[in-house]
Amino acid sequence: MVTEGMADIALCLVITKTLLAAWALLSAAEWFANLHLFRSDGLLTWNILRLRPHLLIPPSVRHRVHAESAVSAVLVCRIAAGLLLLIPYPNPADLPCSLLILLSCFYMSRRTWFGGDGSDQMGMVIAAGVAIISAGLALDDMNLAASGVFAISGQAVLAYFVAGAAKVVSPVWRDGNALLGVMKTRTYGHSLAASFAAERPAFCKFVCWLTIGTEMLFPLVLLAPPGVAIASLCCFALFHFSNAYFMGLNAFVWPFLATYPAVMLAHSAVRNWMGWV
Amino acid sequence: MSLVSILLYSVVTLWLVITLLAQHSRFQSVINRFNGLHIIPRWTFFAPNPGVRDYHLVIRERYRDGRLTDWKSVPVYPARPKLAYLWNPQKRASKILTDAIQAIKLLLKRDDVGLSGLPFTVPYLLLLHYAAHAVPAEPDAAEFQIAIIESTGHLERELECSFLSSFHSRW
């Protein structure tokens, strides 16, 4: 039984770390394309950002640690870690590589201050979870590995539920205007979707409530029959692909899909605990 | 169950509970104080108030004799690429601009900052510094001023100036 459980967690690790690697490579490559932002005349120049309070690095090395070359070095480390994570399981590099990606997440969030998004947050969650699961499998400690699964699935359930709850208290989401408003922007919108939505307020309201409802009901995936749970996760994956297409949120796809193997393991554990299997 | 497992389960449970609390504005100021590494995520995507405006930065200069130049657009990020669903690095610069402008709006509402304290804040200085370097100075220009323009729409654009800075020395 324990061996079977470990095999399930190992399969979860293989899928999760592959998607983590995809996100790490994509996010690092996109930051590389933005290295000019870190120069002295860039939007993230250290000449200005060093003025903010609560800096953690000692003043004597602060400038070097936050220089453009240091950012490049951190991104190279993230790329190397992402590539090494693609080595098939069992891979002794999984633990150090996921920890390296986690540290790079901490560094980039401190260094950039502005410009981070939900994909960075979920990438950090996945890196932490993969590190714990890898440690559990390396030490042959199933409970340790399961705590990593708990971390990822717990944050995934919270992420979807909170996203829905924050929308349901918002009048612009409830009346459907949020969809048209966002689609009308060039930053996150889509011209065809905006012109389609502009003439169909009922459709906008339906899409907004569909988003609110499905996000808030995400925790029920843990209780649903296996077929329904898998079908639901496929629908959520489609939701992320459509967000990538219409809103340009390409980096959200990989870390959010990376939570699904852990969610399915949590689903099995919950149904076992309820005596439904 | 090993001691390490019990410890990790406790830490993960605490992490999830704090994450849940952090989504409510009542607890955010307290949690943010200990969230220097951003280990507590915020999951309120595009809610409660979704971004329904594009932000633009513009700059103009004042010559020594008092004449003003036309407003010029400060290039922050190019248009979204057609394959943005695969590759979209431009989103970082647009998100930085959005975050900085949102921070400026919040600082303007604070009693201890307001309009008089704003020029001494990091988001303001960041945009001012960037605009001053992104657009070359006109010969004989002595001072410059930036403005934040908000827009909506794809073909027919509605524009609104939401913030106008004071004049600052060019040199």
C-alpha cells in the first residue's frame, strides 16, 4: 500500500516538475528579454529601487547583488535548474534544482518589486512543493512527500476559491461589465472579443458568473467522482489556455496546470478518508 | 510519522491559513510586514476591481523662456505580439507601469503622503527617472513634467489624464 502510494506521488512529481521546468524556462527567457529594465535608465533601475525601505541585503554588497549582471546570473541558474529538472525520474537533481528555482523566485520578487504576477506566485508554490516531495521520495518518507502534495493542492484550492470569492463581491463582475472592460484594454484585452462582447451584455454576464461559479466551486473537485474531477480539471485547463489566448497570460498556464496532479492525489486522499472508495 | 513530517505538515497548514487571511484587506497590513520574500501569495486575480484601463506615460518640457513643448509619448512597452499566448515578455513592462501607477494612486489617498509627499516616493521617482531618460531632452529645455494618461478601447480610444506632475529640473 505504501509502495503504491509512493508510486502515485512519484508520478505526481514527474508531471509537476516537468511543468515547473516549462514555467521556469519560459519565465527566465521572458525576463532575459527584459534585461534592459534593470539598467540604470530602465523601469527597474536599482538607482531608484534602492531607496525603498526594508531592504534585506547588507548595504556593503547591496549594489552588486542587485546589478543587471546579478539578475542575469540568477536567471541563468533558473534556466539551468529548469533544464536539469527534465532529467527523467529518479533524478537526484530534483531537490537542489527546485530549491534553486525557489530561491530565484525570492530574489526576483525582491529585486523587481513591481511587475510580478500570479504565475510568479504559483511558480514559487510549485517549486516549494516539488522540493518537499523530492525530499520525501529521496528519504523514502511518504508523509514528508505527502506534505508537499498538501502544500500544492492546498494553495491551488485557495487560489481558485479566493479568485472566485473576490469577484463575487465586486459589482462590475456581478453585472458582467468586468469582461467587456478588460477586453477593451490593449494590455489584457482582445479587439475581436471586445467587439463581440460589446453587443452582448447577457453573454458578458453569463461568462462573468460562469467564472465566479466555477472558481468558487473548485474545492468540490476534491469530493467529486474521479471522472468528474478529471473533466473539471480539463475545463480549468481550457480556461487557462483561453486566458493565454485572449489576455496574453501565457505564463499562468504552466504553474496552474502543475497543481493538477497534486489536486488529484488530494482528491484520492479525501475520498479515501470519507470512505467513498 | 517522523518529526520532520509533523513539522512540515504544521508549517504547510500555517502557510495555508495565513494565505487565506492575507486575502482580506483587514489582515494585509500586518501580514505584509512579514512578507518580504512574498511567500504569502495573493490570489485575488482581476478582482474586486479589474484593470479596465491602459496606462500611458507622457512627457513635456519647458524652455528657459517659459515656452512649453508638445506632449510626447514615453515608450514603455511595445504592442502585444500576435503569439502572446506563447511568448509575451512585453507584459512585464506594462505590469510594472500599472503597478507603479496603482501605487501612486494609493499614495495620493494617504494622509501622510498626499500630493505634497508624492515626489519623495519610490513609484513616483521610478516613473520620473524612466521618463527623463527614455525621451532625450530638447536643447535648451530647463524643466520637464510627466502625466499619466488612461485609455480604453481598441479602435476608438477614450483618453483621460489622471495625473499631472510638477515641473522638475532637466539637469
